[in-house]
Amino acid sequence: MKIKLIAIGKTDEKFLEEGIDKYLKRLKHYHSFEFSIIPDIKQGGKFTAENLKDAEGKLILQKIQEGDFVILLDEKGKEFTSGEYANFLQKKLNSVTTNLVFVIGGAFGFSPAVYERANDKMALSKMTFSHQMVRLFFIEQLYRGFTILRGEKYHHD
């Protein structure tokens, strides 16, 4: 089983790319992980928010396999402490038989079709972050979750 992260659009800021790369390298020691970026919709600025979500949603759904367990990173999702998230992650690793897929939507969120396909939703915070920053935050929290599960010194309670 792989853990996958799907995100819309490239990361524009070098400092975010550097942080993402740092934690991607660290994650290699814990679990198979794939980070997939879907390019921005060409001339997306001319779309309405709903049309853009639909167009992005079709591309997201193309990246998801039939048996994948899909978790949307969504402001209305479940919130966890880092320890709770580590336990959630362990339960999914024990129970999901295919891929565990996390999805970060575009600036306007997800289409109804993507919500319908999702198995679960989680929020990183009650606060709103740019969808580019969420990538770094999520990958760091995934790394943190694995260090908690292994009892390593990275996380302090």
C-alpha cells in the first residue's frame, strides 16, 4: 500500500518547495509515499468557481483508483491533535488494503463529484491556509505521525 497526496497546481514559492522536499526525503524512511501535482487548469481565471471545481474534480478523479481510500483535506473535516492523527494513520495503515490517498483541492475547494467519491475528510486547522502551504503542513504532519508511531524524539507532548 502507498500513501499518496494529490494537489492542484504547482508550488510557486521556493521556501515551500524546500520544506516539502525536506520532509519528502524524511518520509522515505517510513513508508512508500507519492506526491502527485495536477497542473492548474489553463485559463482557469476565466472559469466560474463552480466550473473550475468541476474541471479540477475530473482531473482529481482520474488520479484515484477504484479501491483507493480517499481522504479530503477540507475545512469541514475532522480535526486531530498530532497524537490523534498518528493513531488515525495507524488504523488506516492496518485496515486499508489499497492506497491511502489524501487530496488537497484548488483555491475554491472540491467539486460535488469529488466529495461523493471521498471516504473521509480531515482538517488541519480551523484556520484557513493557502492550498500551497497545506502541502508542506500535511507532509510534515505525516512525517510527525510516523515518528510518533515509532516513539522517536521528533514530537514532544
